Amino acid sequence: MTISLEALRRCSIAVDLGAARTRVYLRRTGLIVDEPTVAAVNTHTGGLIAVGTLAQRMTGRTPAHIRVVRPVSNGTVVDIEMAQRMLRLLLGNKLRRAWRRRPLVSAAVCVQHDADPLAQRAAMETLTGIGAKRVELVDTLIAAAVGCGLPVERPEATMIVVCGAATTQVAVLSLGSIVAAERVPVGGETVDHAVIQHLRNEHALMLPSQAVRPLHLIVKDSAGGADGAQAVQSTEVHGRDVATGLARTVRIDVEGVRTAIRTPLTGVLDAIGTVLRRCPPDLVADLADRGIMLAGGSAVLPGFDTMLREATGMPLNIADHPDVCAVEGLGAMLDGKVQPLLLDAMVS
């Protein structure tokens, strides 16, 4: 999809509807919403009980008449009406106060690379339903690259890996466009599932979903270096016994969890190899010096950066704020902070 910076500068808000979190950037104001993409619904009345953080805390803890739903799956809006209701509550009075004197005119939204027409239409209808008169679609890869501070408008190659909750996107960019890109269905949720299956198979333990990420932090702390790896060799995990259904505490080997985390991430290595094979040799030579920029909410998975660095042999950098790179980059384009490289036709 072609991005028009002039059209983006006329937009009022930038939205990143992710499978894990929803972020909204208001022009000349900054990030005003950063909440989980979750809503809790009363099945008897159909009314929304909670959205965002509060709804996420209800996951797995609700009675029968309350259902926790995720209107975005695999980076695509699957429930347009619920996504609209969730956005209205998340925005609340923030948008109305900011635009008291001027109605909402247009909005920009991030979409995945090579998103099909149905996914693009779902994103557009979600924002038109909350009052946007016009919706501009921006590739997540370009928005994230701008948010990371990469010189995407230059003729040199830049490579970015955006690891989200459901998918990971890999791309090489040059002159403000995508030269080659690949998307694989591997993300933070895939890694969480691999950890849960590992504990179920090795220890007959069912782990609560909200206990997986703290376990990631323990694994990450143990991988900080030689001393750190010796300091944390095992840890206690609380869960439910598969056979008896009773609460049980087991001591697990941290190295086993690290191996379970790395297994699904091998798909990202295959995607990087595919993208590099599609690129001209001159651009690949640029990447040998510039390396890879890692962004996305799942970029901080334990051992992910080390595995990519060892497998590719290229330098690897993690963005300062990898989880908000896409919406910050989109906001920078709205605020006019990105200037295109002018390539005028030469007159003979």
C-alpha cells in the first residue's frame, strides 16, 4: 500500500489495533491510550462490563454470565462491533475534550503487511464506526521502522523484525518502501503456548495464563550472563495438577523452559533467510554493517535477540521502546516529523 505523508498529516488520530494491546496516538498530544485489547461482556444483557486492563484481569476468573472476548485476532479485527465499543470506552472523554471545537475528520491505522482486503476493510469500518470520516491504512512495518528511528527514506537498506503477540513480520526497507517482506504466525502467544505445553508434558502441571509472563522474566534474568545463569538454575511454579485437579507446586529447570521458548522462534529465522534471499546483493551488504532492528511487544522475549544474533551473524539492536514503535512512528508521520526524500524527474 502506498503511504501519502500529506494525507497522513491531515489525520487526527493514529491507532494500532494489536492482538495484545490497543494504542491510540492523538496528534500534537501523544499517546493517550495503551490498554490490552480485551473486553468483558455480560451475556445476559449484552452490556460491556470492563475493557482494557480490568477486563484482562478477569480472564479465567469470570462466572458463567460474563464472557471475556478479544475482538482482534492474529492482527486482524474479527469482531468489528465489539472493537468499536471497546474503543469508545477506552477513548472516553479524552478525545471529546481534545476535539471539543473540531470534529474528528480522519484517522490512520496500522495494518499488517500484505493484509487481505477483508482485514483492511475491517480496520477501516472499526474506525469509521467511532466517527472517523476518512481512514488511512499504513503498513505496520513502515510505521514501526519510523518509530525506531530508522532512516527509511534513504537509499540504504534497513531491516526490521516486528514481533507481535500473534505474528512476526520481517522486512527490508529502502527509499521509504518495502523491498522484501515475510510474515510468519509466530509471536508472544505462540511462545506462551509452548511454555504451557512444556510444563504440561514434563511436569503434568497446568499453568495459569497470567503466570507465563512472570516465568519469562525469570528465564531472562538467568540468561543475563555466566554469573546470572549459575544464580538461577530452577524456580518454583504454582499450578493445577493435570490428573487430580488439585493445586500443586513444582520446581522446574529454567534451561528446559528456555529451550521450549526457543523452539517456536526458529520460524522467525526461516523468515529472515527468505527475506534476505529476495533482496539485491547491494542491500544485503548494507545490512552486514547496519544489522537488524528488533521491535514489537514480544521483542524482549528471553534469548530471542541472542538467538537471532548467533544465527544471522549480523548486529542486532532492540528498540528503546519496542512495544510502542508502530504507533509512535505513525504519530510522527501525523505530526509532520518525517520528511520524504524528494526524487524529481530530471529534465533533459
